[in-house]
Amino acid sequence: MDGSAVPHFEQAASAACSMATKILAPVKTERQIYENSMLEDDPNGNSVITTNIKNFEDKSVPRWGPNHKGAQELANLYSTGKRTQECISVGICITLMAANSFFIVIRLRLENFGSIVIAALCGIITADFVSGLVHWAADTWGSIELPILGKNFLRPFREHHIDPTSITRHDFIETNGDNFMVTIPALCKLTWDFLTLSEPEIQQRFLWSCYWWQLAIFVAMTNQIHKWSHTYFGLPDWVVWLQEHRIILPRRHHRVHHVAPHETYFCITTGWLNWPLEKLRFWYVLETIIEISTGYKPRVDDFKWAQKRT
């Protein structure tokens, strides 16, 4: 290489690094995370630098955690009827998952392996987007007072923001009941097709079956993955490995969402789509359209519960 070209190469490399740093800049700084979210390695704690926050009305009352008054009220709204629905949902979903896994595995062919992997990967990406869309909608809109939806489905989202580690104290049923319920229609359709269609028809639709199968599994497991992202102690090594290799939602990555007012990084299955959606301002644009169209402001109910500190 010509010696005169070296300085130009170094300048180009420096410019590229500078551009990459700007484009890939984190959506929340370390200080923002530190000041405006609960320290999850101290599950009952509050930010140790609250004294630096101006106009903070009462530093002696918990901002987050199980001692927060709003969190306690929300936790007490968990009902026996809700528990029954979750138990039934988990039982049906696991049965259908086992059946469809069997039907898929016995039809795997090596010559189709590449296409099957792509179909499964598309299912996982779709699950991540769906997790973000549902999470955003439940976090941003609606009220606990809504009939049926409020106490049964929006309540956990409100509780989670003011007591993020409450999810780590929920058992398998409470953590996963709703997500398992959502997948039941798709799993029923898959099972019906495997039982009623001819073998040529099944093979013709097999890639779509793999897509829906993987989508259903990752949607069902989303809240378990979410729970692991809040579990800072005692996780199995294989879960930590999956987190560290970004196959499922990493703990550090998800902390960005828990910076008040919780307006970004909604995807909680793998988290792969969080960065591109944030750079596109996808959620902000949706919120702006809805606010202009309806007059409703985002996160009003969420903020109301967060203020119930005394």
C-alpha cells in the first residue's frame, strides 16, 4: 500500500467509527438508567442518587418496589377467577404444543432444513414484534377501570412498572397464563390441519406450519423470557448463555424500557427489533397519530398508578 494512502485510510476509518457511534448511540444513557429506574440487583431499593433529582416531592416514600402503595393495590386485584383462567390456558396450551411438536418433528426432512430454519426464524421475529405491539398497547392505553380487560389484563402491566421485580415472585402459572391463552387458537388450527389434511397437503403447507409453530412457542414463552430478564440471581447457566448471545431478551437490554416514563424498547421476546423500531420512531409516530385522532394522551393511567406512593 502507498504510504500516502495510509493517512486517508485512517481518516476514513475514523469517520466511519464516528458515524457508527452516532447512529448506534444508545437510546438511554447509563445515567438516565441509573436515575430513572429501579436498581434491579437490589429488588427492594430505589435509586441511590434520588437526592440529586430536583423537585422530587418525597424521597422517603418508595418510588418502586413491593412497598409502593400503588403496587400493593394492584397486586391485591389478582383474583381467583383470573387464576382459574390461567391454569386452564396453560394446560390446554402445553397439550397442543406437545402434539404439534410431535407432528412437526416426524415430518422434518434434511433437504428442506434451510427453508425450515428461515420459516422458524421469521416466526421468532414476528413473535418479537407482536410482543412489542401488545406491550406498547397495554402500557400506553386503557385503564384499570375498563370492564374485563382492566383488572384481568392491564393490571399486570401497571404493577410491573412500579414493582418491576414482582414478576420474579410470580409462579409459572401467573407468569405465563395469558400468553399461553393467546396461542391456543393458532395451535388448535395447526393440530386440526395435521389430523385432517392429506399428507401431500401437509407437506405443501409444511413451511407455514413451521412458521406458525415457532411463532406460537415464542409468543407463549415471551413472559417467561421477560421474567428471566428481571431475574438477577440464580438463573440456570443455559438461560444466561441465551441472554448473553442475544437469542432471548438480555437483562441489561431490557432495563432501557424501565427508565421512566417507559416509552421505548417494548419488544420483550428477543429484543431484536427494539433498536430499529426506536430509530424509526415507530411507537412515537403511532402515539402521535392516536393522540391527534382521539385526543387521548399516552400513559395517563400508568402515570396515575405510579403516583400512588402514599
